[in-house]
Amino acid sequence: MRAIASLLLASALLTAADGIVIDKAQSPPAWALLERELLRANSAACDRFAKKYLDSRGYLLHTPRWGTLDGPDDAIETFYNWTLLYALGADEKVLRHYKNALEGHLQQYKEMRTTKTKLAENGAYYKEFITQSDWFHTGEGIRAFMFLGLADPNDPKLIRRMTSFAGLYMNEDPEAQNYDPVKKVIKSIWTGSKGPMLHKATTYDWVGDDVPGSFHLLHGKRGTKELVNLAKVYDKMLAHCAEYLDSVGDHPLNLGTTGLALNAYALTGDKKYRDWIADYVGAWRERTRSTGGNIPSNVGLDGKPGGEYGGRWYKGTYGWNFTIYDGEIDQVASRNTVMAGSWPGFANAYLATGDAGFIDLLRKQMDNIFAQKKTVNGQVQVPQMFGDPRGYKETGREEWYNWSPNLHTDRLTEIWLWSGDPRDLERVPATGWIGYLEGKEPNYPETALRRDLKFVADNVRDMDADNTTPDTRLADYLMGFNPAAVHALSNLTMGAYFTGNVWSMHARVRYFDPARQRPGLPEDVGALVEKMSADAVTVSLVNVNQAQSRTVVLQSGAYAEHTIESVSVGGKTIPVNGPVFTVKLGAGSGDRLELKLRRYVNPPTLALPWQRAWRVQ
């Protein structure tokens, strides 16, 4: 395990106290002005959204219903990026609205009832956590909560809930024995506060009850403009999930649970969370090695890949061979979610332990897929599935299939960001943000920020024009109106990148406002990550205020997991030897800073820099 001497923190805090002073006057660059405007516009738009679509209790104004198509996960997913937005520097109202929405959501869906499935017969939540669901959908609903520690790590409700929720997968709750510590498996794709589902699911478990009324439905071939009577399409909704019923055994989606343990570790410093992550994900690593580097999509209760399918590691709901007949859309569909949980899960293990072998495994999985690549009509394609190509009508064949031009660019980008290895970058197209970092698209920051500003403006206009009523909206309807835009700000200010529906935070740098004692860029400050490598990052800091100075605390890593060896600025190199330092920006000033790093060497912490007691581990 990693170790860091406490004297290193003392050095870092001394640097933070003294501060690096930048008083180099410059005209505010366009990207800095755009960042400040995007934070302002985001904050105002979220405030308008909350005032229109939340009542005073925090209840979302819609018709609650159980199910994975338009159920509780979708309702709270509406606010999926609001905690991150606040942590980037948005107005405090954004965080207050999210907390109000979370409390209202838990109560609103606790009051909901079902008659056709026992999963929610007494409400969707028990002990404030979903009763039972799969981590594709649990992950969607919990994204904002996973980043609440970045926004307010001192919130006692957060600490209580995060440790309790992590404990659901560490057998700390006698009513929820989701985990087998001997075989090191989470026992089902369906888990939660009422434990694992150890039998086949029903279509009602997936879809829930039909409810009276007509709604703007979003799933399948149903349109969004017309009001559709739910009873008329309910059978089709059930048909959508007819082949989703196999439930027993572990699934790579369950690796998303490591986000709970990682947050609990970063909030409390208790090593039991790190050890559980290392044990659980370590078991997945060994199983993946045993299948030739392919992450199995089912692990039996015996702890073996394919244990519920006679050794066929690629079988299972949402697995490599999940080619089904979808009765809702009347056609065959292939739905493989293996990467959705495994990528953040293995990366969380890397963050918690510093063991780069967890990332090596993801690279090997990509190697296996790209070894099958072929060119079709001049276009490179790779397979998306493995197993029997007929899936739902088995023929006994085992092969790669379903070739597509989807080259998994997002996942390849993440591997490079985590490893910093130039060889990983070779498989990532040098376009967009990556093109900018490689010096090939110098206008990208302005382009991306303007695009996100347009997104905010478009959603505000749509929100203003929306004349639907709560009795015609289901849980997923308002997701499309969420005006928060965080991707450009995350890329450009932190060197962070997010994909999928189970989020994991990895960033080169992060910022804090010592004047307001909060996370995020201080008022008037803009930041731009210009270059990144395995051991360095270049950041420009600017104070756009021409009359007042500003102070910013810069931290390497979202959880202070990286050590800054030194900072070079203005022709001078200043030793830091810790995760944070302070920069004092004179009025209208800015400069470029080059940070020399050692990455993933510190135990992660969510403590604010000025409250931090460094842990020797």
C-alpha cells in the first residue's frame, strides 16, 4: 500500500499559507470570460428549473411510478450533474436545490406503492436506499449523490448515508446480505436495502404497475408529443423486459458499488472500505484473467465465471451475449452493459489502492476487442458482442459478433487519462478535447464553452415553452429539460472526463475558494488545463476582475490522490511536495503554471484543504 510522510503535508500547507503570487496583468482571454458566464448561466437556469418543477417539499412535479423504464432512478437522475456543477463553482442555490430534491425524492418514492411487484409494495426506498434494482439503473439514480462529497463533505446526512449504503455491500446490515465475503461475489444483479434477489425476476419487477392516465412517454417507439394512455402500451412495456429475468450471480454492473465504498473511504479515512474494494475488485481481476482478459458478464454463486450458465462466462442479463427479442419494438436487440460498471469499478480500485494493474486489465479487454477489428466499406469496425450470435435462439456457437463503427472511444480515452501512457493515446482520435490537448484544435475551449452555453439557453427556452402538467409526466420526462451543462467545464478546468451512467471522478486538478470556504473556482477566476501527461499538467489561471485580487487553492486530483512535486511559473520553480498550494491572483492578472506530479500516490480524501489532517497509510 501507499505511504506518505506527514512532513509532506506540512510542506504543502506552508506553500498554501504563503501562496504563489501572480500579478501579471493581461486582457481577460475569451475562454475565461466564457467559463464565468457558463457558471452564471448554469446557476440561473437550475434555479428556474427548480422553481418550476419542484414543490416546497422537494417533490418532483410528476406522476411517480415504479420501474426501470420511468421509475425512481429517472426522477432523481433529473439532477444528475447538479452536485458536480456546484463543485465546479456554481452558485450555492444549485446545491440547496439538489439537497431539497433529494430529500423530497426519498419521501415521494417512499410513499409510492405497487401491487404487481413486491419490490415496492411498501415504497421504492427502504432505509433511504432502493429496495432492489440493477446497478445500471441504481447507478443512474445515484450519480449526483456520488459527487455530493465533492460539494459538501461535511454534510452529516451524506456521511451517514454513504457509510450506510456502502455497508449494504459489506454485509454490515443483517437485512441486506448482498455480498459473499468467501466467494467475493455480490449475489445478484438485483440488490439493495432488502438484499439480493436469488430467483428469477418478473417483468413486473422491471416495469412496475400500470397507472391510470395518459402521459408523454419516452421509451420505445412511443412519441413524446402525443399523450398516450399507459394502459394501451403497458403490455408492450412488459414485452420489453421479457428476457431480462435471469438474476442470480454477480455481474460487472455491480462493480459500480465500489463508488459507495470509495466515497465512504474518502469521507472517513476508514481503511476497511479500501480493503473491501481491493478484495472485491481483485476477485474480478483474477476471474477476468481466467477468461483470457475478457470481463465475464456472469459470475456464479460459486465464485466462478459463468457459474450460473455452465461455465459460459459471456451469458447473463445485460451480458456479452444478451441478444434478445424486444417485444416492445418488435425486433432483435443486443444490449451489452459490461463496460458500464467495470470501467468505473476498476478505476475506483486504482484510485483507492494505487495499483495500476487494475487499469492494465481494462487495456487488455480493449486489446481483445480490437484484435477482431475489420474494415467494412472503408470503415473500421469492432465487435460489440460475444457468444451465440442468435442469442435468444441459441445455436451453440461462440464467437465475436455485431460489428459496429463504435470503437469505444470514450473508454479508450478514460484508459489513457488514468494511465497517462502515450501508447494508450494512440487508439484515441485526436479530435475535440483530446485534439486540443494534443495541440491540434486550439479553438476547442471557446467552441466547447459556447456549445454548452447554447445547451443551457435551449433548455431554458424549452422549459419556458413546456405546458405539460404533473399528471401527464412520468419520471423520465423532465430529464430532457435539465439545463445544467458540466462537460466542457470538467474537461477544461479539471482535466476530467465523464461517460456512461455510473460516474467515477478522476481529475488532474481541482479548485477551492478559501474566501468563501467552499469548493469550486472562486468568483472571477477562470482555469484552463492545456496539457496533460503521466507526470505533469499545465494550467492557466486568470482573474478576470480588473479591480480586485482573488485567491484560489489548487489541488491535484479530485480526492488529493496526486502529489505535486513542484510548480513552475514566471521562470521560477517552487517545491510543493504535497497535494495543494495557494495562488494569489492580482487584479486582472493571470499566468501559466506547470505542475510536476506523482499520480495516485495518496489515500483519497474529500476533506476540504483547510480542514485536512493528513492520513499516514
